Amino acid sequence: MKKQYKQLSGEERDEIALLRAKGFKIREIARRLKRNPSTLSRELKRNKSPTYDVYLAHRAHQKKEPVGAFSLEIYKVKKQ
């Protein structure tokens, strides 16, 4: 059986940004969000500022692709 993966929500990304700014470690944030620490590590690496060592939650949310047939139709129209 194939594993099901769930993307981080916008609220989770905001919480990650807030807790990182407060100095929390990745493992503590993962425990609070009930997520795997490696998920958070990849998320932070993928969406950090190129200039400053800070996580950009809004950047991650903008890069997220729409989910579902209707959203996909809108996404295709916007890209053209």
C-alpha cells in the first residue's frame, strides 16, 4: 500500500515561522505540529530567505500548487 502524504497547511507554515522566530528547535516544532522533523527540515531548507537565515512562510504558500480538479482548471487558465 502506498503511503499518503499531506502537505503543510498555510496555518502550519505560519506556526513554523512564528516558532522559529521565537527560537524553537525543529524537533520541538515538529512535536507540537505532530509532524516528522525531517518534513520541517526540508520545508525550512526549501523556503528560507536567500539573504537572511529566516523561513518565509508566505513564499512556501505561494509555491504550493492548487489541489483538485476545479483548482487545476483555474491554475491552467492563470498560467496561459
